[in-house]
Amino acid sequence: MRILDPNVKDHLGSVLLQSGLATLVIFVIVLFLDILIGPAVVAALGSTTFVVFAMPNSPPAQPRRLFGGNIIGILTGAGASLLAGCLASRTAITPQASQLLFTAVAVGAAILAMVITDTAHPPAAGLALGFVIDPWNVYTVAFVLAAVTLLAVSKRLLRRHLRDLV
């Protein structure tokens, strides 16, 4: 069983550079998220950062999918979160059971919408989940969109230095 990729030595400079750049960009993002968003949303942004810096030429790292997928993740997650609250307040279903149900609905709806619209960005399904399990508000939405914009702009500015690492 092999643990290390034997091809890493052939492009170790790129691996180190792109990992360092990803570290820098996500550091800038997390500097501002302290009070704005919950851990599940942060995890989704971390996954998006991986896609942008480790697989910059892959379809999920392209602007249409980067923005489209995340917008769908926000909309399906926020919608499912609101529906979970309504269901819990108007029925005998507990808030926890409602949240569990709509967490699954958010992920499934995000997948469906991304596939139908050709905006598949896998971390955005995690974003949809995050919007259901973590409290969110308009600032969370703005923050996520700003973070995705920062990632897209960084990728564009650094495109000559980025290569697919996986």
C-alpha cells in the first residue's frame, strides 16, 4: 500500500507554492468570519479553497460552477433552513428532527439544482448543509459570496502559477 504520491517529487515546487497560496487566501477569509458564520460553512469554504488551488483547471474550479454552485448551495440551504423552522413551529415534529430532515433535503436539492444547471461544485452541497445546521443571516450570505469572489479573483490573478496537483 502506498501512502505518498510518487509523482509529487516531479512538481514539488508547485505543490508547496499552491498549498502556501491556499493557506494565505483562506487566512484572509477566516480573519473576517469569526463572528459571522458557523463551522459547517467554514468547512465548505475550505473545500472550495482546495478545489481552486489543487485542481484549478477542473470543471468545479471554473467561475460558472464556482459561483453558480455556491449560489445554489446558499439558496437551497437557506430555503431548507426556513422550511425546517416552519415545520418545527407548526407541527409536533421536534426542531431537531425537522433540522435533520431538511439538512438532507438541502443537500439533495443542491445536487439536483447544480446538475440541472451545469454548475456542479461539490463543496457547495456542504454549504447547503451548513446553512441548515448553523445559524445564518444576510451577513453570512454576503460573507460567503465575498469569500468565493476572493477565491475566484486569486485564481485568476495567479493562473500562470497554478497547475492541477491531483
